[in-house]
Amino acid sequence: MEQIVISGTGVFTPEESITNKELVKAYNSYAETYNSNNKVDISRGNKIALELSSEEFIYKASGIKSRYVMDKKGILDPDIMHPILDKRSNDEPSILAEMSVKAAKKAMDSAGKTSNDIDAVITACSNLERAYPAISIEVQQLLGVSGFAFDMNVACSSATFAIQAAADMIRSGSAKTILIVNPEICSGHLDFKDRDCHFIFGDVCTALILESKETAKSNNSFEIVSTKCITQFSNNIRNNFGFLNNAKKSSPLDRDLLFMQEGRKVFKEVVPMVSQLITDHIEKEKIKTADIKRLWLHQANKSMNDFIGKKVLGRAPEDHEQPNILQDYANTSSAGSIIAFSLYSEDMKNDEIGVLCSFGAGYSAGSIILKKTS
């Protein structure tokens, strides 16, 4: 079987960031105003008072300390509480495409590739800016790439599912070198007025270059030893926004058109699902647990990752074995595990093995076994 490698990675990080302290201040100001304006209804039991947030609550619940965002001002304004992004004309690059190009150029540089070397572009992310034309085709045009492009969405597992799809396409001969981009403006689908989730997400874009090992020139390549993806339907993480909203007479302010989750149910169901996926995957490939040098896990919740790492390795992972970027980036959906991989992979030695894993809404989960080759 032809050997496929990840030969380059890139991360575009927005300039603006929000600390827990800043976020709590904005949310609590909103909550106090709401409680004051609805004092009578709250006292009569017609409405429920909003509970205040705190830095301690956020960190204990998630392990997050700050997050990068495309717009800080709107999110921190108690009268707005959402990002404000300029509406661009159809002749201007879309925001997602612009982010993708910046991350893609970094990945191409690290892989030693130019646009002429790329045959296909996959945009894989949780939330696409529009239904059509495909963001990936716009990225393809902006980079001057020939061949073909398409978008795909498997929520937080979009990147790992795209890796499997790209590797399969290269093996089949439909493309030789593929660019994957994961633009995530997660702040756009988050309800910053909801104490239980107002702290979860951040914005970022990651990129990967996949190609045959024979053509790879990078000094930090990882062979894709094996991939395994699974899905299992669940409503515990859901966003009902879609093209039928108008037909359903939905209001843009309807709560279910933004991110919603049953956090405790997700934790209880996803942790064993992902742990078993990784364990079964490495056993199938006859890889010993002791040979797993690194776990690049989806960056959604530190407690979840700690439990998964312990179940897979049979002990609590050392910090270097399971790198965490959650405290700085927050949950960046499909991009999280790719950020961890991009930032914490160069120190690995040739032939050392790691597992890149994502998991999220669907439920969906993807496991990619990687071996350092250069």
C-alpha cells in the first residue's frame, strides 16, 4: 500500500484574544441588567434569574483561560454579546477563505510546496459561511491551485475525516497532493448570554498538506499508518441553523439556532466511545500502548482529555505525552487537535508513533495513527 504522509501544517491565529476575566465581566454585566429589568417576573416565578459566571467556574468546567477571536469588541459589549464582522461584497474574499489562505501558506511553506504542487483542496470545518459556492473552491482560486475542491462538515471531527478522505484519494490516484484547511469562527455560533457555554469556543484556522511519502521533502513528516472513523447519532450536541430557517418561520434570535449541548451526557457517552475507538485502533494495527509516544486529542474539555488519555495509556499521561492548547485557544472545533499536532510534533524522533484524534457532535470521532518519518 502506498505510504501517505502529512508533510506540512499551518496555524492562523487571530490577533485579538479574550481572557476569562474580560468574558466574565461582560457576561455578568448582561446578567445583572437582565435580572434587574425582569425583577418582578423573577419574583413571581415567571422567569428564572440568570446566575453569574466566574473565572473559577470557567476554568474548573473546561480548563480554558483565554481564547482568540476574530472580533472582541462585539462579544464584550453587554448590549451586543456576539462578534461583529464586516459584511463583504461578493467580489471580496470571504472571511473563511481569507483565514484558510493564511493557514495554507504556512502549511505549504513547511512542506516545501507551491500552489503548482497541489491537486485538490478540502475545506473541512463545523460551520460554513455560506451554502454555495464552496469555500474550498474560493480558496483554490485565491491560491492559484488547479484540480478540484470541495467542502465537508463532520463538526469537530471534520479535520480527521478529511485526512482519511484525502489519504484514500491519494491512494486511489485521484490526486497526488492535497491541501486541507479547517477555518473555524466558532464564536459566531456561540450564545455568549448562556452561562453554561459562554466560555467554550475560540476562533482559528489550521491547514495540512498530505502527499505520497515518495514526493515529500519536509523535515517533519508523519506517515499515516492507519485511519479509523466512526459515527453514532446523538442530539446532545446540536445547532439547528440551516437554509430552511425561513421556511420554518424561525427567528434569528431563536436559541436553538446556536450551539447547544447536554454537557454531562456528552461527557458520559463520548469519553468511553473515544477511548474504545483509540484502543481498538491501535490493537488492530498491533501497536503496543507503551509505543504510543503522543496523543493529540480534540481540545474541547481538559477533564475529558485527561480521562481519555488515562484510559488509553492505562495511566495519567505526562504533559508532553498529551499536549494541551485548550487554555490558550479554547475549543476550536475541528482545528483543536491539529493545533496541538502542529505545535507539538517536531520534537518527536523518527519511527515514534502518535495518535491524532477528534470527537464531537454527531457523535463523530476520528483516529489517525501517525509515525514520524523525517
